[in-house]
Amino acid sequence: MIDTDPALFDGGRRLPLVEDFYTIQGEGFHAGKPAYFIRLGGCDVGCRWCDAKYTWNPRRYPPVDVQVVIDRALACPARAIAITGGEPLLYPLDILTRTLHDRGLQIFLETSGTHPFSGRFDWVCLSPKRQQPPLDEAFRRAHELKVIVEREDDLQWAEQNAARVGDDCLLYHGVTLGGTGKDHGKRHPTLGNNVMVSAGAKVLGPFKVGDNSRIAANAVVLSEIPPEATAVGVPARVVRIAGEKVDFAGQVDQIHVTDPVQKELQALNSRLEWLEQLMDEQARSKNL
């Protein structure tokens, strides 16, 4: 268990710094971009293929005044900051990221997503691990996935994680992509491409939200949403498809509607006629 006592890090004013340096981003979407790397110590995931195992034990790295790190980052020509580890989300990152962001720098994060987010980030590279899967929040915040593939089932794991969010999706603050607890196997939704999920909305269950769909703020989606649809409400209902209003009431014939009472009386009348006929036949058979 890694000691992340808030008092030890003074609310993020001190952090267990392993190293910080000016370099060129070597992988991912921002490969080739100048960046100032800030590597923090401590990780509780423990991947056997990790190329930075020396960072795992944070006790090797006494907390450093975060202002010292900020000053060094601001002194270099890079306009992007890459915060990595270890697992950076073990620590409060609000002070570090907010201060650098307020000075006009972009903030990139590399994380396994196993801890709640703190801090302000322009780009999140999520590296999910099978032995300790990411929190749902991590998928909402991720811009790209990085998965180590050793075996064929690792590739399947990567595809399952990639399917959680489609291309060009926009998820606003407080969105939940989760399960209801009633399903086995796959429990979470799959978003198609170019889906927008507004603030506070919840999409719960192992179904798909179709391409180019829109989920309104605070909606609770419990079933599949077709492509090009707009869903609102609790539980959510589709109100538009491809820009056309879905008027369910208008599709119902409210004039030529069967009277349920009349229908029931007709059924009773038919049964009485059958019983009368049966009694007549029984009476005739006795008289013979």
C-alpha cells in the first residue's frame, strides 16, 4: 500500500519527484512535440513489463516543493507539460497543473486510470491494465489509449477498452458510462462515433449508442439509442431522429380506437350465446 497521506504532500504543494527534464514526446498522438516531462514516484499497479520500475517505491523520492518544478518547467522553451510516473493520480495535482495551465502551457497526463482524477489536463493518455482495470471516470477523460500487447487475449482486452468510446465523441462534465448491476459479462455501454453526452447524463447497460447521437444533460439512458437520435429525460426517450421530431402521439389513430368496454361486452355476449346453445343441446339429448 502506497502512503498518499495528504499531510505528507501538503495538498499538492510537494510531490515525490523522480525526475524532470526537457525532451521530445516519443510516442502517442503528440509524438515529436517538444515537452517538459515531470515524472512522479509511486505506483500500485506493478506491470511486469514496466520500463520505469525504479519509480514504484515513492519512499525513494522525498517530496519536493512543487514551485521548484514549476519554475524549471517555465524556464524551458516547451509549451507542453507531460506528467507521468509511476502513477501520477496517486497525488493531488491541482496546484501543479493549474499553475502551469494558467501560464499558457498545455498539460498532458499519462495514467493507468486506477485512481480518481485531480488536476486540469488538456490531453489524457490512458493505459488500462488487466490486473487493475481503470475507473469509469478514466474512460470519460481519456483522449487516447495505450495498451501493451503480449498475447492474443491482450489484443482482445485492448479492443474491449477501445470499444468503450468511439471516435470523435464529446463527453461533458459529470457523465457516467456504467452498468446497472443486473448484467453479466459486458456491463457497460458502447458509444458509436461522433456521440455527444451532455453534462450529468448517465448511460447504463451493455447496449450501443448509435453514431451521431445526442444525449441531453442529466438524462438516464437505460436502453439502446439508434443512430442520429436525440434522447432526453429520466428514463431517456428518443425525441428526434435525423433532425425530425419523433411524434409518437401523432402516429396513434385516436379516432378509430377500439372501445375496450364494448370489446369486453362482445366477448361476454359470445360466451353467453355459446352457453345457451350448449344448454339447448343438453336438454334435447335428455328428451330423446
